[in-house]
Amino acid sequence: MAQDAKVEVALNCPVPMPAKDAVLLGHGSGGRMSADLLHSILLPALRNPVLDQLNDQAVVEFGGARLAFTTDSFVVKPLFFPGGDIGALAVNGTVNDLAMGGARPLFLSLALILEEGLPMEQLRQVVESIRVAAAIAGVTVITGDTKVVEKGSGDGIFVNTSGIGVVPPGIELSADRAKPGDRVLLSGTIGDHGITILSQREGLEFASEIASDTAALHTLVADMLAASPEIRCLRDPTRGGLSSSLNEIAARSRVGIELEERSIPVRDEVQGACEMLGLDPLYVANEGKLIAIAGPEGAEDVLAAMRKHPLGRDARMIGTVTASRPAMVTMRMRLGTSRIVDLLAGDQLPRIC
Amino acid sequence: MKYLDEYRDERIARGLVAMIAQRATRPWVLMEICGGQTHTLMRFGIDELLPKGVEMVHGPGCPVCVTPLETIDKAINIASRPGVTLISYGDMLRVPGSRTDLFHVKANGGDVRIVYAPTEALKFARANPGRQVVFFAVGFETTAPANAMAVWQAKREGLRNFSMLASHVLVPPAIRALLSSRRNRVQGFIGPGHVCTVMGYREYEDLIREFHVPIVVGGFEPVDLLEAILMLVTQLEEGRAEVENQYVRSVTYQGNLHAQKILGEVFEVCDRKWRGIGGIPESGLNIRQEYADFDADRIFGTQGVTADEPAECISAEVLQGLKKPTDCPAFGVRCTPENPLGAPMVSSEGACAAYYQYRRHLVGAKGSA
């Protein structure tokens, strides 16, 4: 049949829309379109050995110390949501990017882009939230900038934070270090943040108990690193969800990753919202969860350490790294079948029915 | 989670698979009509569980996929005009028209928005009287009543800035078209559970009298689909051809009479082109003359927009179940969800995208899966 098809089918379908002539929202989704943007425009221009690592943070040796450096921008809508706000996200997100490199976070910068007309009270609230989050995380905001744009040119507040931390000697975490036989650990339930934000969006308000999981994960990381030297890689699965982070690791390490559906924790409220909206929790954003790839010898110790920490209470072993199907993430389903956990092209779109 | 876990239960599923294997003494070709069912089959890997002789082919029930090219072009045309806000369901935005898609219209300054329900578009129209708000409504009998309701309500309120670009399609005429084809291979159908929740299943009895094929109205979870397959195989093995209802927790014989009433009030049956298949008589719904003031096609004068689809595109064969997505030489190579060459690669309910998203790891292992 396939051979027949080759002879018979002259492909003359509608011309595809190459997403190359303009930036689309999907380019910011964390999926394949984001990766394309990186590889077609940013890396060719700015390529260097540190950037090429494509980790959540850069680690460089300077003056005898190993410094971790990262930056992240926050454009969330609404600005305030159950469990947090844009200020808490901006601190925790950057602290977590440092922590995923094994670094102890030290200093943050804070840049605010404010839209004309933003109520001063909202700005005060966000700044207060930044103060509290920084205090909890033990980091200091040591420099900053503010800009104001015309009404309509922004969306209330955009926040950028950069962070510097120090990586203790002997710690080498990177997405290209996963090996067949390694275990995949997850620190808790997935999808909480993304579904919380969705539930607040205009036109979709649904009553729910879900709150964002935004939290600084560096103390959890410190406990894990103390438990075993076998950790190869850490990632916090933010936009694009669990799937994007695992696909990145699988691609960078040239390994396969096989997940167990039954071991991935999802709250009932999150599962319910996803079923209703036609979304898959594997692609929904998290802000206070991490994935660890750990060698088989140390995985149990790491898992035990995670479970002792308040932010890793629900930690599970969710899969293994395999030599087969390199660069692909698959999932063994409850029914005994398997499916691909693909990197999405752009944003996950709600299905019609 | 209640109403979910029991329909994904491993033991029940395995039991049904064993019974299907036991009943099936000959090969059977079955089609699930609805894109939501295709999605479940692929996502849960039901094809891996079925005995070799029971083959599932994937029907034309993805509303995004079968929306004709010219309708997408009309939406793009309307959305590109100043003062217009075009509102639709999420996955319509990525469907390629002849030259561009709605995401690109949005990137170029068009006001294109996503909602979950047409009433949200109404709300937006009320709040923004200065803008012409157009709801781009696609879908089967499932989504049509809510869309009809939006138009009905707009008329009642005398909303002057709301209209609808409607491209609804009906399932029974599509089944009739498939069964009338000389190349038809399908011996039994899993009927569309949500469509039948609205319409009931009286119409399907006519099909059975005409074509003598069994139809089992099925749900959308793995256990639903396996039970529907078992019911179909049982009928086929016993030489019966009846309409049966597997999805009893949602579907009744008469369906939702209120929904049918509003549907008949606002829409009328018309001939309709299906992307990938072609024209099917009396297979669509148009806005009635009485509601012409809310028909975006008339208001914006886009009735004349036409677009020819290449007849040789394999999507025609895929949507009729004559070929599997993996039989296409472009599948996964030149045609991917980022760059869909044809409609079934666009929505995750489309057969090609569902294969690509969930099943392509098995293509090498099992031949053309």
C-alpha cells in the first residue's frame, strides 16, 4: 500500500504556512517553534561554547569561583492569581534557573517595564511580593531598572530578573549528561500553575481550589545534591511543561526517555480541567517543580531526600532513560500500550470537541 | 477521578480486548466517525490492543479538518479588515488557508481571539459596540446548538455588531457518502457519541435500512471504544446490522430536543463542501434567511470566495479511511504539525496529527502501523 501511494499520490496540498516571516505567539510557547527561533536566529549570531550548552543557566569559571548566571522575563496575565503573582514568579523563576545548575543563588537584578496607567497600588503589591519572595529565597536584589511604555504597548507589568549564584565544586549538572539506565524523578504534581492561570483568564473563570505552585527550589536542590553525587541533570518544567523539559534532555543527551503514566502525579482538579478543555497536563506549565535525572545507584537516595523536603513531599520516580529511540520521549500507558510524548509545535490549543 | 478512572480501567479494558479476540473469527474493518474518538484511540494506543483482524480506520469527524479551504479564506479575509474582531475556537487559528492562516493575520495586526464558548463572543460584542465581532463557528451537530443560541440571543437583544461565519457539517450524510463510494471498505461504524447526545440516533436507523451496516453509538474513553468495538464485532459475526447505543450515560434515542429546536430555528440544511472529500448533498447547516442580518458571509460579501482543493491530495483517502496517514510519503517528513501540508495534520483530532503526535514511534516497528 505504501508503495502504491508513492506512485499514485502527487502531493499538491495547500501551501504550508512557514512560520518564518513574522514572530507568532507560538514562538514563545517553549515548544518546537521556540527551539526553531533559537536555532535559526539566536544561536547562529551569538554562538559560543557556554551558550551552546543551552542549559537554564550559564556556568562560568571566574576568579577561582564557578559562577552561575541566568535571566528570565515574565509576562503573565493576570498579574495576580491564587498562589502568587508576577512578582513572586519573577524571583522564584530566576532562583530556580540558578538552582537547576546546582548553584546557591545570591543576587538578582530587577527590570520593570510598566504600562502607562497601571494603578500604583498594583505596582506596590508586586514590589512587596518581590521583597517577600527574595527574603524567603535568601537572595538580594542589588540592581535594577524601570521603564514606562505608552498605554497599549505593554500589559500592565513586564518583569525581567537576572540572577547570579555560586556553584559548589564537584557539581556538574547538564542536559547532555543523561545515560541509559538513569532514573527520572519528579518532585510533585504537574500542571498546577498553568491550570491556575487558565482558570483566571477572562471567559474561562471556573471555581477551583487550585493554586499556583510557585516556589524557590534551591533548598530542595541542596538537599538532593547532599544525598547523592549521582544527579546528572535538573530541570524545572515551566512553560511547555514536563514534556518540553524531558524532550530537551532526551535530545541533548541522545537518549530515549520512557515514562510510566501511572506514576506521574496529577491533582484531580488539574486533570478535570484538562479533560474539560482538551488539554494534556504533560504540556501545562509548572513554577515550583523539578525533574532530576539520577544514576541508578543514587536515585533512591535522591528520592528519599526529596520526599523529606516540604517541596518534594509528593516526589516520584516517573521513568527511565533508555538507549532505544534516542531523542524521543515515550510513555507506557496504564493499559499496557505506549505513546509518544512529543514536543508540541506551538502552544497547546484547546480542542473544539 | 470519578467518571474517568473507571472508563480507563486496565482490567476492564483487557477483559473487553479478550472478548473481542474471542468473538472475531474473521477480519473486520471498522470506522470511528468522530475526531475525538480518533484522538483517544491514538493517545491510549488502543490499536496496539486489538487483535490483528480488527482494523480501525479513521473517519472524517474532525471539524477543523473538514472545514473547506474557502471558508478558512473567508475567515482570513474578514479578520484582516479594520474594525473587525474575529473570534473562534483555538485550533481553527492554525489551519492553513490558501495563502496564510489566522495566527499570521493576528501577527500582522488583525484582532483574532480564542474563546471556549460562543457566548463569550456575544459578551465581547456587547462590551465593544464599536467593533464588528464575528464568531467563526465550525463543528458538527455537537457545537451547532450553542452557536445557534448565540445568534438567536443576538437577534433578541438587537445586537448590531455581532455576526457568525458558520460552517457546520452533519454526520449522517457523510456516512451515506462513504457507504455509497465504490471503494468503501468499512463494515461497521462507531457512531459519534456527542453528536448523538444532541441529535439522538433515529437518523442512523435510515442508514442501516439503506446500507445494512451495524452502527454502535460510542463514547470517548478507552473502555467506551473497546465496548463499542466488541458490540460491532458481535453484530457482524452474528450477521446483524442494527443501531445500538454503547454511550448510554449520555445518549438517548431522541437526543436533546431543546437543542434540536434551537438548531432548526436558526439553521437550515444545505449542501456543503468537505475539505479532503468534496461536496456532499444536504450535509451542512446554513444560517436561515430570518437571521440573515447575523450571517457574516452576507454582511461581509464573502459568498463569492472560492478555493480549489487539489483532488489528488491524500487527505481525501485518509478521511475516507482508504489510506492510513503513514501511507503518505510526506508524513512526518514534509508534513508535520508545524508545517501541515493538509488538513488532517492540523488538529490533534485529525488522523494524521494524532498518528504523528502519539504513534509514529511504532511506524518502523510495525510497518505502516
